[in-house]
Amino acid sequence: MKKILSGSAVLLITASPLIAGGIERAPQSLAVLFEQGNYAELSFGGVDPTVEGRDIAGFNTGDVAQGYGFVGLAYKHQFNDNLSAAIIMEQPFGADILYPTQPGPLPNPAVDASPVLGGTRVEVNSTTLTGLARYKFENNFSIHGGIRASKADGGVTLNGGGYSRISPPYNLEINNEWGMGYVLGAAYEIPEIAARVSLTYNSPIEHDFDMTETGDIILAATGGLTDTISGTYTVKTPRSWTLEGQTGIAQDTLVFGSIRWVKWSEFIVDNAVFPIATPTGGTVPLVEVEDTTTYTIGIGRKLTDNWSASLSFLYEPSEGDTVSPLAPTNGRKGVTLAGIYTMDNIKITTGINYTRLGGSDVGIGESGNQTTVATMEDNHAWGVGVRIGYSF
């Protein structure tokens, strides 16, 4: 039962193309803390999304979402029956969106490229290092917590007719910077039936980024003195709560699931240009993302002494009516199929995921009153992942 338990739990983060809020790529699971004994693992994989639609001028946008790979490392050490600790390296946040541009001076409807958004792009990369400790009491209750260091960088370009208000193109480059946060949680287990429920809080992390902005909007604001301005600004990655559970329901059969809530509304970029004040007293943000709640449920079964398999489903309802061109999906539904091979102290998990990405109206303008500039429909993503674990 425990082999299915640990193998199934990692499937939630091994093969799913996690793009909640547009930029989340891993749910920051702490499953490694619950492995037996000392344990080390390596995970890697890739995701190939397709996100396309049509702008208000009637042009196809082309596929704006770029594929990406991911890698993770983790090590857990069991000091005694009660105390353990772990170190986790992962890439929880990222984005790679690029709207193709028209090749000539006059728009060509035969080309999949939007004159309204063409040239708009966002690229975000991140790496986190999390140090954790867990203490298990004699009554099967345990607490866990630690610190998390996060490094991120990226860049944004706003271009196309949809951004005429800011005299495009506008470019923003964000340098590598570290930020610090913390993790707190608790768990309760019933080992006889492989049951466990855990609740974990991930704090927001503030990054003081050095940003460089370039564009005609800056040239106009400085009276023609310069089109470039640099400064240090704070960006907060969001807090989250994750509830995870599992239990055996029959011999060699386990059900598992999770609920994850992320406060994406506190992910705000505040720099020299954005947010832009409007005559009505509102603001135009660089990017605006709604809070998300993601539900996962699955079942795992031991097939032989060496092989197990699992099937899981993911659902994230759409939030809000309009999304940013920099995060042009809204909600998702996914299914993950995986196989787990165990031999002595080695466990290899391989999974494949298919996700339907929610259709969306892409809007630009004042917060709460955006103008729709494109519609994205019938989009999806494929993901594959491998996780290799070694117990000792």
C-alpha cells in the first residue's frame, strides 16, 4: 500500500502542465517529507501547450504559448522516529507567451499573427530552494515548516494596436533577485489504512527587483529627455493553502486528492509606468490575475509486486470574465495516467497528462473594465514527466 501511496502522490506534480493563474508550473507539494526513511529523488519532464484564438480585427493569433521543460531535486533525511528534514529544489513559477507578428507593413489575414497583439511577449523563470523539518508526535499527528528562498527573473513586451494607449512597444526587463518566505503545516496519519491528511500554508514572497523600462510612453513623460528608466520595485509572489489527503479503500487500492487555493490577486507589478492612472480614477495594471482554486482526485492500484498504476483528474474553474494577454487562459480540466515501477530501493514513476485549457476573453485596459481584444478557444496542453526515487 505504501508503494502506491508515495507513487500516486508525486503524480500530482510530475506530469501535469500546471499553469494556474497563467504562471504556476508546480504546486509546491511537500510529499517527499512523508517518504519512508532516507530518500532522494530527481524529477524532469516537459509540457507542450497550444493556446490560440482570434483577435477583434478577425485575425488568427497563432499559437502564443511556448513549450517548456522542468527539473526538480529533493532529499529527505530521517534523524529518528520522530524528526526528519528535507531540502527541495523546484521551478514553481514560469511563463513563456509570444504573440506572432505580421511579416510585412500591411496585415495579411492569411498569416496566423495578430496586428492587435503581435509582438507582445512575457518570459518568467524561477527557482526555489525550500528547507523543511517535520516532527511526528506519538499520536500520529505531525507538524512541518521551514524557509523558502526564491529566485526569479523575466521580461515583458507590450506591442500591437491593442496597446495604442501606451504608444507601443513598451519593454520591461527584470533582473535576477532572491526573496524569502516560509512554509507551515500539519498532518494526521492512520498508518493501518495508509490514510493521511495534511494542510500546508506557503507565505507570499517579496522580491525587490531591479527593473529597466523602455518605450515612447517614458519619452513623453520625461519631455523627450529619455526613453529608458531604471529602478528597484517590489513584486510579491502569492500565498497559497494546500489540503492533501489519501486513504486505502481496499487491498492494494488507494484514493488521493487535493485542494489548492492561490491568492493570485496579490501578484502585482508596480513600477514607474504601471499601474497607469485613468481619468475615471481607476488604474491599468501591467497584468491582472484572479485567485484560483484547483481540485484533484485520483485512484492508485498495485498491480504486481513491482508495478502500480494511477489515474487522476484535475479541475480548476474559470475565474473572472476577462484575462490578461500575458496569461491568456481561464480554468482547466486535466487527466493524468501514470505507471510506477519499484525494484528494491528504486522507484520510477512515469506519467502523461492531457489538459483542456479554458477558453477566455483577452482584455486590455482599466481594471474591472477591460476592452476585449481577442478570444481564445479550444486550447489544450500535453505533459510528460519522470520521477526517480531512491530510498536508503
